[in-house]
Amino acid sequence: MSRVTVGKWGKNLAIRVPFEIAETSGLSEGEEVEIEAKDGDLLIRRPLAHARTGAQKAAQDLLRGRKGRSLGGLSIRNLINEGRR
């Protein structure tokens, strides 16, 4: 657990996220987060992280579904090149 000091940013209060926390959570500069007060505590959520997780799951499901199917020995690059001719 990290301890940080609440500062002032214009008319708002601000909290700096320590590098280790940002790195562990995958938080990046400019990313939007949701924040709410719950039972006297602050709760910060990354809605994009949940969306990415859903997209990754969908991609994995697609890949699982294609097992046993073949492109006849052609690569995606070959198919693209053939389409350009």
C-alpha cells in the first residue's frame, strides 16, 4: 500500500498515482477513469480496461472457434497480395 498527499489542482483536489501503482494497474497518462465515493472511501475504476478485457475474450473465442480450419496453406499476407492483383 502506498501513501500519497492530497494536493490542489486549480479549484480541485488532486492525488498523484505512484509509478508502481500505475505500472501494476496498466494506467497510462491521459486515460480516463471513473471515480466515486463509497462508504467514505474513494473508488477509482478503469472502464477501458474492462472493455479491453471483453475484446480480448472475444478475440480468444474467435481463435478457439477456428481450430481445425485451414486457409489452404496460404497466409493472410498471401491473400492480401492476391487481392491487390
